Amino acid sequence: MPEGLEAEIWREALDVVVGRRVADVSVDERVADPGVHAAVGERIESVRRRGKVVLLDTSGPVLALRFGMTGRLVVDGVAPIETLAYASAADRPEWDRLRIRTEPAAASGAVAIRLNDPRRLGRVEVDPDLGRLGPDVLDVSRRELADALRRRSAPVKAALMNQEVVSGLGNLCADEVLFASGIAPSRRADRLDPSDVSALHRAIRRRLPAMLDAGGSTAGVLDPVRRRDLPPCPRRGCGGRLEARRIGGRTTVWCPEHQPPEPSGAAVDAPPVADC
DNA sequence: CCAAATGTTTTCCC
DNA sequence: CGGGAAAACATTTG
């Protein structure tokens, strides 16, 4: 289930391991860099997040956890996010791709950190290079958003999911902020006008923290609706019919009524700018 | 059996 | 070289 919001939930949950020492590490080398073993004996100094990536700063290496589509984290035996939509509800030990035991351990004796990922699309890296990641979605400024979108001719939905543009948005949250801002996902990112960018930025800065409080990327108004037999648009008073199509390689849900495929008349109706 | 699934990475084509 | 679209990856679920 991991988008940036889930990564943030897990980052918070990992605060309890800060200050502990890494006692033992085991990895699935198909997806986790065996260099993680260099962390044994080191102290966990802090836990950070950047986009969808959770970072463990040790007194030795930095460990980067990427969750793919079905990875999830279990901390001291407790899963901060229990239900994995679109993934197995089970938690089989053989799906653990990373295990970190700490000293001290949890009172329960549980493994401190487990990355459990059935599909094995997640990754564990050592001293990762995050240089290509765009500004974090919970922190991005209007200006940064505008600058990044201006150089993309791809559909705005695809641009938003591109981690080099903004880091942390996935399929669900991208649909959600576009829905909230009234922008069709198919519109070219570089053809949004300033009022569109403002609406999008507002949606990102307001909707996402609300969704985070409500449990993550599945807490949006669109989520309960993403299956077959699309219901009417959930926006009150809209009355449109939702549509679903693949955009940017993923199933995209939007309402053509209040997210018109062409820029709304706003730009045309705008009064001439008095400059010079 | 088939389709689809919250994500990257690779490949191919301008 | 660069952007974008599509396929690949791996496994489970409906």
C-alpha cells in the first residue's frame, strides 16, 4: 500500500527504535543489499523519510527502505498498517526481506524491524543516492510544483507520479489531489495555467495531511469507489459520472464533469493583464 | 483461467 | 542524450 503517506506512518512508528543498537540483521539478497550487515553493532541515530523512502540513520551506514506495491513494515511485532488492500492479508515469515534485531529488544521479544513484502518489489539499499528525488510531497512549495510541472509534456497524472517531479505521490493520492483540484488527469502538465497549479498545490497541502490523519492513501473520497461499476461523482452537487482509464500506466479515476479535459473557461474569461 | 493490484526499472521509439 | 509510453518484474486476490 505504500505511497508517501504510508512511509510517513512507518517513519513515525520507527521512532521507538531510535537510540537502540543493531544486534543482528538478516536479508533476502534478491531485494536487499547484503551491505546492510555493516549496520550490525551500530546505533540507530534517527529515522527520516523522503518521498516514499524510509531512511534509518545509523552511526554506520544509512539504510533505505522502499516498499514497492506490497511491502509493509512491522515494528516490535506491531504493524502500524494492518490491512494491505490489493495485497495478501497474511503475514508470512518467508516474505520477510529484511529483519533487524536490536539491543535492547522490545519487551515482547519481537524482532524490532521487519520488512514483509510478498511480491518482492520493494528494495533495501545502503547509503542511497536520493539526488534524483523531487521535493517531498508533504513539503513542496507552490513554486517548486509549478517549476517541475512546467517542464513536462506528459499527462499531469503521470507527472505527479514521477518521483523526480514530486516525491511521495502514488496512484491513489495523485487521483485524489486531481479530483480535489478539479483538474483532468489527462491534461498536459505544462499546459496548466497558474490557477490550476494553485488549486493543485492547495489540494496537496490540505488533502494529504487530512488523509494521513485518517489512515493514509486509502482514506480519500475516491478510494471506496475505485472498483468496477463506478458510482456517481462523490463531490456534493456535482452529479457527474466517474470515469476510469489507464493514464501514466495505472488505473486512473476521475470525474469529467468537474475535472474537464479542456482547461475551464477561466483563462479565456480572465481580464487582460495590465502590465508594462 | 483471467485480470488487476498503492511501484520502480528497463526497453524501445521518437 | 532525453522524455515518454509500454513492458517487465513477482505474487496474490477476486
